[in-house]
Amino acid sequence: MVDFSNPNSLTDAELTKILDFGDIVGAHVKACRAEAFKRANRKPGCIPGYKIAPGQTNRDWQNPDTVPTALKKIGVPDELIWRRSVASPAQTEAALKTVFKGKPDKLKEAMAELEKLIKKVSSGSQSLVRDIDPREEVKRGDEFKGKVEKYVKTANDADDLL
């Protein structure tokens, strides 16, 4: 019998089985959530303890054409009203697909050049994924790369001051 209350007591094989089972259960729960959502939309209150609520809201201007004038009237300076920035990598990729539509060779060439300009920065979080996941495995100790050298340099600089 597996003790689900204490993951520390599980063997590696038991953890593997639970993770595999979790993927199946997770997919089933997602499907059940979708079905419950449909039913609750058709008949509010039919799923005891659950309700349909608004999703995350995004704010936008009611009438964007009038906003600059209204903001000026209340004293907002131009530099806070108007902003210009470089398009994100995702926005640029989408634009390139439009620009080079029907020209796969040109698109491939442009995407290769674009890739040279992009840096990929991890959020710092890590995920446990199946070993067939295409992402590179995080090597133990990678989280300290660069930090140790910076710490040693800082410590050496401090020693120089003494």
C-alpha cells in the first residue's frame, strides 16, 4: 500500500508510478472540468459547490481615439501618453509570417536571422517533465553558474579594501 500522505516515504519506482498516474488523472480532471463548465452554463447550480464566474479581466480604453486629449486635459505629460518600443520576439515572428507569406525559403532565412537576436531567459522556475520532453535537462549545480564567480569577485574586492 502506498502512503499518499508522505511523498518522502515513497521509493523512486513508486514516485514514477504516481507521476504517470497523475498525468492520466490530470487529463481526466481537465475533461471533467470542461464537462462541468458546460453543464453549469446550461443549468446554474447543477454542480454543487461550483459556479460560473467571470474569467480574468483585461483593461482597455473605452474609446482609444479620445484618450490622448482627455489625458492631456487632466495633466498627463506627452511622454506618459505616447510610448514607442521595439516589438517583442513573438510579435516580430508573427509579422514575418505575414510579410513572407507564400515565400517559405525567405521566411526560414528571416527566422534564422531573428533567432540570432533573441535571448532566452528562464523564469528561474523548473518543471519536472517526462524524459521525452524536448527541453534540455537542467544539470545539478547549473543554478549556481555565474553566481559563485560573482561572489568570489565581490569577496576578493572586499579583501582588497582591507
